[in-house]
Amino acid sequence: MSDSDGQVEPRDTRDVIMEATFRALSEHGYSDLRVRDIGEEMDLSRQVIHYHYDGKYDLLSSFLEYVIDQYEGSVEVDADADPRSELETRIDRCLFGPEFDDFTHWDRMKVYHELYAHAQNDEEHRELFNEHYARLRGSIVTVIEDGIEQGVFREVDAELMGQHITDSIHAARERRLSLGHEDAPEEARRAIREFILDSLYLES
């Protein structure tokens, strides 16, 4: 969107750059990506990128925060949801995500996991992913603890179960993206329900 003078607002400019980075990363990959490639995906001048970011690394660091914010926003759950519904909703949204206008959830997860793979060699990006992982895992642990407190779930080690569920989600997504196993998320959901959730729920 633009204002009455035809100038792009700062927040909109950032979104334009971030979405252009999505397209460029999807086409060129992390290792071969150039700022020029991102510029070619925008209607705006490439100089806009250099105005807002101090080079490719600064841009990709901002982009990683953008991707994480999008992902975490997609797993928000209604505040009045009961623990059982909230837990299942969080698992489903982590596994399958929302749909976007320009890219599917899996298009975006492909870019996310490519950045994730390179984070092992980048302390700053690794820290961003660690914080993101801790928040997602923590949200699952919290709902398990709430369910135990409310007498909906049986007594378990909430930290360990939350870790197990989170790792199962990540492994299924990676299997789909890296190995092309399209049914991996659905298989993971069935396994989580049968071997984890069914044993967690108390009979009503």
C-alpha cells in the first residue's frame, strides 16, 4: 500500500523486501543468493534494500525474524480453548500451518528449514532459532501443565512430553521437506495422537 504521495510506507517497504526475499531464496537457495536477486523480485528500486539493510547478512537476519514471527503467529490459539483442544490445535498448526496468498505453508517451511540448516555455522542465527524453539516448546509444555492442573490430563513430566511432541513435529517436517515424504506430517499426527495424546488424556 502507498500513501497519497505515492510513497511506500516504511512497514510496507519492509514487507515488500521480505516477500521478495522469500521468492529469491525459493529460486536461488541460501548459498547462491545475492542482494541483486532480491532486488529483481521487487517493483521498488534495489537501492531501497541498501537504504534499510547493511548488506546481505543484515537483510537475512531481519528476514529470519520475519519468518519466525509469521510462523509463531500461525500457531496462536483462542484464549478460551480447553487444554485438550488447544494442544491438538497447536500440534496441527505446527505440522500443517496456515495457507498464504503467495506461497503455501510448505513453500515457506522450505525456506525456513534451509536457514535452519545453515544456522549451525552462525551463532546469531542459531540463537534466534533456539529462542524460537524454546517458545514453541514452552507453549506446548504450558498447555500440558494447565491440563494436568485442571484434571484433564494425567500426571506426566510436562517438560519431557513437550520436548517429545515438539521434536516429533520438527522431524516430520524435515522428512517431508528433505526426503519428499508428502505423508510425513499426517503420519506424525496419527502417531502423536495414538502413542502420546491417548495416553495423556483422562477418560471423561
